[in-house]
Amino acid sequence: MALLGLVLVLEVGPMMTLIGWRRRLAGGAEPDTAGAARIALLSRMETAALVAMLVLATGMARGFGSCGARPHPLPVRSGACPDPSTPSCRSLRRSRHAWP
């Protein structure tokens, strides 16, 4: 979430600059392109933050960074436990809300 906030904050400056350029062009004036290098740098920083966000989201989906053991995947059906001695299969038999 922090990376998304960073991308949004970094985008405010270039967005305001480009809106100003569009207004000047609509008014017939020549826009001041002195800030183009800054906009390009900020765009690269935003791209790096987005790539980092994708890598971190993929890692989180795979369970990296979580504390403790990973949960055992539950079987699709209560009678389809490959090993009935596993904790997930035993809890399915004891629960009132067993898989159909």
C-alpha cells in the first residue's frame, strides 16, 4: 500500500505540469519544457515502484513474509483426503461445516 501511495504522490507534480502545458498550447502560447527531464525521472521512479509492487504482491500471494507455518491446503471433498492423519483432514471430519 505504501508503494501505491508513493506512485500517487509522485504523479501529482508531472500531472500538474502537463495540464499547464496543455492550457498554454490551447491558448496559443509555447509551453516551457524545462521540466521535461524531471518528469522523465519521476516516470522512471514510478515504473520502478510499480515493478516492486508486482514482485512484492507475488511474494505475498505465495506466502513469503508471513509468520509461522503455512496452512495446509484443504481437500475439495471430505472423503478425498489423501492422508486421513493430516490435521486438515481430521478437522474436516470433526467440523459441522464439512466440505460437500
